[in-house]
Amino acid sequence: MSATWVQTSRRLLPRLRRLSREIRPTFHLDSVAEMSPGALRDLGVEAVLWDVDGTLMGHHEDSVDPALAPAFEALLAATGLRHAIVSNCEEERFAELGTIFPEVPAVLGYKTGTGPVFHIRRGAADEWRGRGDAGGASARTLRPIRKPSRRLVRAALEELDLADRPDAALMVGDQYFTDIASANLAGVRSVKVRTLHRGSFPAPVRLSQRLEGVLYRLKHGRPRIGLA
């Protein structure tokens, strides 16, 4: 069973009732292929915060899904549109993200005894930021910050120089209780897309994905698809 999934579940379950109020995205889309630079400009979006697994590719795959690649590359190339990855993964996968997305900064967070620290990776280059002491902490005392997390989103906004304007960013993800809740907690607009290649995920993750869909419909009804 994925250690990341276990840690996320432990974080989610005690907060499930409260977080259920934070799972309504600004928009629903079938996939990233329906996003365009022009549509985002019309919405006043200056930066996109990305989830990766399930949003741009299947679980731990090594490239953007071919059906999404043209739209994603157009967004990356668009003038005036910045990008960052808000990660919920282990360090090994985090290093892979630097190879897959060499020009997009990725943000991973940890709690330490002296405060939060954030691992920022851009390609092969990486650095640590924050009040905590990552350099002096052992692996046992570095506790991952998992989505849903306001702090992870805020760290990504700081990386993009948008910390004081969260309304200019848009979070894109495939899960209500991690990606969308993170965006809402941080005051960022969001797009919920369908999970890509659901069968590639471990069974507990597939179960949680189906459960959150049921919970969303019970609370909010059937999603309305579109950037409007």
C-alpha cells in the first residue's frame, strides 16, 4: 500500500466533515485538453498550479498523456502564464518530476520541529526554503505536508511571486479532498478534472476516488462541466 496514500488518509479522516465544505471547485472539466491560454486570460488567470498523477498522466507515469500534451504544451508556452506543481509525493517521485517537467518548479513540503520547510525543484536544481531546519533534521523528524494543505499552495504562490494575489492563480487537479480542498483553503480558484487512467492507481486510492465522487454529489449534486 502506498505510504503517501496512508499519510494522506490519516490527515483527511479526522477533518473529513469540515473539509467536505471545501471541496467545491470553481469549474469542472473532463480533462486538461479543454483548457486554453485564451480562456484562462479571459478569467484573469496568471498562474496555473498543477497536480500531476491523475491530472496530467496516470499513476507514476513518466510523461504527459498524449491526448493532453498539445493543450498542456500550449499552456506552458503561453506568454504571461506561469506554472508550478504542488506535489503530494515521495522524494523519489519528486526527483522524477524534475526530469519530466524541467522548466516547471515543483513544491514539496515538510514539518520540522522549528517550522515548515519546502523543497523546491526546477529540473535538476533544487533548494530548501522556510523557517524550519531541513538540513539539520533527520528523515524521521521531517514529517511530510500532504494535501489538502493551505501551506503547500501558498509556497507555490510565493515561488511564482503571487503570494499577495491568490485570486490570479488556478489550481488544476483530479481529487476533491486533496487538490480542490487545498485550493479553497488557500483562496485559489480551481478546476476539477476526471482522473486519468484510474486503473493505474493502487486499489485504496481508486476506492477513495470513487467515495469522494459520491460524497460530492450528495452534497453539491451533479457537476456542471465548463469554464463558466
